[in-house]
Amino acid sequence: MELYTLIDDETDQVLVRSIVEIATKLGKKTIAEFVENPEVITKLREMGATLAQGYIFGKPEKKHCRQVTLFQSPGEC
């Protein structure tokens, strides 16, 4: 699934919301990958996702990829 479709695709929203709910009930964090725009960040926050990574936060680095909580703005990375 491409996360950019999350904004307009109800099926994608149901799927992501379900995954987040299951992970939360199991005490796990969720990591959304390929997050590339503020609208997707907002939608993921609304759904309760906890972590995200993608070009909006910074390009991949050789030693590690950066992950940030969805409660940080992209400038806080």
C-alpha cells in the first residue's frame, strides 16, 4: 500500500487503523514507512500510529534511518 493514498482511500484507512489498533492492544509501536507529506502525518496521528519515517523527515543516512514520533513536527528531528 502506498501511504499517499491513505488520505482518500477508505479501504487503506480501514487497513491502517486496524493494524494500529491490533499493535496497540499488543503493546507494540507502529512504524509508518514512506511518509512524504504533512497530510499523511496528520491522518496517521488521528489513527494513533506512533512512529514514522520518510523523506519528509530526512533522507536515509548510511549508518541508520531516522524515525520520529508522530507527535514531533518534521523540523524537530
